[in-house]
Amino acid sequence: MAIVLFVEKMYCSGCAQHVLEATRALLPEADVSIELSCKQVVVDPAPADPRRLVDAIAGAGYDARILRQEVDADFLARRSAARARLDGLAKPGRDPADSTGAEWFRYVYAAAGEDPAQVPWARLAPHPLLAAWLASNDSLTGLRALDVACGLGDNAEALAAAGAETTAFDYAERAIAWARQRFPESAVRYAVADLFDLPPEWEGAFDLVHECATLQTFTPEQLPSAAAALARLVAPRGRLLVITAAREEEEPQTTPWRPLSRQEIEGLAVDGLGLETLHDIPATSPSGARLWRALLRRRE
């Protein structure tokens, strides 16, 4: 699997040569291609810990960030089979004995073994909408960030790469162990925690709270509690960034996930949070999902 990076200030062939040398010093057997016009570097195969590659390029004097990690046809086939298998199981949170879906998600990670293709939401790269938001905003240096339900850690690592002092949590112990295994030298503080039972010291502690694709696993009855839990994490003048699947108000549910309506996404503005921007992003393919990217800010 290849990894694609964007390298700041890689303006000329001399810059590209420096980046190439730094990459090959770390990964002498990898194929490396550089597209100078768009400042992108493709490395195949990707290192087990992509942060080491980012750090190697930084050592050559260039800031790099991960755009995406490309996967091969075999990976995609395994992922498709995993999705079909999971779609046949009880939907997360719909089992009365597992009202929050915690056991469902723990089962997914446990059943995956060492194969990330068995975790359908594991992109092995930051979510494109998060990556685009980070690229178009100022550095997060000096800010405290929290990644909610972090999974295998790619979004948390992107926040840290943007300069934030980052904490990330998931209630699946296996997910946290896997993230730590993937990024052994990470500065991210990974923790096992539950959105509905968070450490009291996290209340109002984060300048940026990032939530991606977690709210769509909750029932309508659970959403108000989830919104309140997220709001409690946001520091004064802090922000909540939410990326989730979108739907029309009366659109039927066709997957284990329940995309949010505009009314539901706007309903996240609770306990002093106000909706600052809301982007409605259409599906990019017939099998893709329409998405919301919402930014909320605490008023005081």
C-alpha cells in the first residue's frame, strides 16, 4: 500500500532531491515518486509508522503531511467482504443488551485480527474532509485537541501533525492498542474512554474537539446526550468539528449507520455552542455517502 504526502515549500528540483534522499534513507527499498507541480510524494510501500516518514522529511527541512494512504485491490476486496458480513449483524446500539453499541464495536476490532481491512471505517489515512480543513486553516500549534472515537489513530495523528497537543480516545481497548502499535513514537495521548462517561478533568479542556462518523451510530434518543457530552469537552472560545453522513429528513436508513438530518446536525449547538459553518458535501461516487462537515464554536 502506498502513502501520499503533501510537502510544504518543496518548490524546485533541489528541494525534491532533498526529500527523495531523506525518504530513501529511511525506506531504501521503497518506490518513491515526486510530483513537484502539486508538491506531492508517493511512497510504496508505506512504512508501518507513517509518522517516521513525516519526521524524516522534517529532518531534511520540509514540513510534510499525510494526504492519504492508498490501498490495493486485495485490500478493497477484503474490506467489501467485511462490510457485507457486518451488515448482516445486528446494528450497533439496536440490541437492548448493548444500547450504546460498545460491544458491537469491540467485536469488530477483535474479529479483525491484524487486518485493518476488516475494520470498514479504517481508512489508514486522515479523513479527506479533516485533511482539507486542516490544510485550509491556521496551524493548531499550542492548542489542545481531542479526537473522539479515534479508531486506529489516523485522524488523531493528523491533528498532532498540525501542531495540536492531542488526546484521542476510543471505548474499544483493541482500537487503542492497535493505534499505539501503528504509531509507537506518537506524541498523541491515546486512552480507553467512553463518550458518556469521560474523565471529569476533560470537561472544558479542549480548544478543538473532532468527531468523525461516531454520531451516526447513535439512535435518535441517544443524540441529545451525545451532543451534550461533546459540548462539555469544548473550552471557552473552543471549537467542535463534526464530520458525519448526511440525509434528508425522511430518507430511510439503508445501512447499519444512521446519517444525520440537517435538523439533527444543527441540534448539536447546545450548552453554549453555536453553529459557525455547515457544509453539505455530495457523494463523490454512486456508492459514496453524502456528508456534513459542521464547525461549532463556544460563544463565551
